[in-house]
Amino acid sequence: MSIEKYLPHRDPIRLIDKIISHDEASIICQVDWPKKKFFHNNSHTAMIEMIAQASAVMMAYKKTGQDGLGMLTAIKNFNFIATPNPSDNLTVEITVEGGLGQHKIVNGTVYQQQKSLVKGRVFLYLETKHSEKQNE
Amino acid sequence: MLQEDNTIKIPQSLYAFRGHFVGNPIVPGIYSLELAVHLVSRILKHEVTLHKVIRCKFMKPLTPGMELASKIQLLSTENNEQKAKVQFLIDDTVTVDIHFIVIGTTKKLC
């Protein structure tokens, strides 16, 4: 199934390529990094975007994200440990830490061959479905 | 996008708008971070690399045609690490607020 069902991002901005595994509170996604040449000169900020996109995939996949557009409202405590090798794929692991209403707090880590490259936290705001707004 | 006077004009035809998002163009948040790092690099007159994002808040989506002012503060320096705060503003209202640390390289900007 196409990842684009769960993510509004399209080329050249889409970074997440597939879901590897998931459970109730977490998801692991793959990025075909050698093909993402558009981002290779900006790999640190690209890894932040990967965590944001993987979070969006998770919310949509779990249907907690309603059918609206999720917005990245803040990022916090991103520590860059290493720069990715352009010839290997990346994995992005996301864990939902909590949230209040439409606000979600998500922790993310990007790995390359089991080595952690960056860790950080993103804050998302998920729009409410039009039908839910009408019922309020 | 980044002007000589450190203001930012968001073009109508930014390449990223092709995929972010179709029919609803919004500047990806990471562009603001890249601009902030570039502004610090410009002030320090040498290239820097993003080392840590302490906190970054996006108050308002950035869309085509917007014009933003920037406010840059160089904070503490320790070893090779430069802490900085960059804000992007529209009509004196902060739209993006970034606290981060860069590490310097020896490469001088031309």
C-alpha cells in the first residue's frame, strides 16, 4: 500500500517510504535515503522532517489524526549525533509520549544500521474533522 | 528567499511547494531552521553546522508571498559551540522562534 495514503507530503519533500512495523504507541518507518538527493546537503534538518513525517504517518495510520492536515507546531531537544551516510537507508522510530486533545507530543530517533543519528521531540496539532466541528 | 538585508521574501514558486502541499503551499518548517543557521553563519562570517535544536516554535504557517523580518541574537559561546536565537517576524509579530546551537567550521564565507 502506498505511504502516500497516510501522508500529504509529495516529491520532492516526501521522505518516508514505508512502514516497517508498528504497535499501539510506536511506529518504525524506512527512508530510502540514497534516493533523497534533494536533502543530502541538509541532512540534519532532513532528519527532523523525517521524524515529523513519521509522526504524521503514525497518526493517520492509527486514525488518531482524523482526516485533516496535521501541523508541526514545535520541536525540542534535537541532538545531532552523526550525519547519515548517503548510500544507506535510514529507519525512523516514533513513540507517542502523550498529548492533550488535538495536541500530540512525539519522541523520535533516526537510525542508520542500528546507529542512532539524532533524537528529538516534536509537537503536532491535528486538525479536527469537519463533521466533528459541526457536532461541537 | 534570503535577502541581503536579512529579510525573507517567500517566492510563489518555491520548489518545495510541489510537494508541501499540493494545492495548499506551506513552507516546510525545516526551511526556517536552515535560514536561521544561514543567518548565524552570515554574521559569524564562516560556515556553521546545526548541532542542537533547543527549542523551535512555529506560530504561523509561512505561505507564498509573505515577507518576514529577522531578529538574530548570538548568545553564549563555549568551545566551538555557538548558541543563538533567531526570530522571524511579520509586522512585529513573531511567527517562528528558534533557539539552537551551531558548531563552526574553518570554512570562511566569500
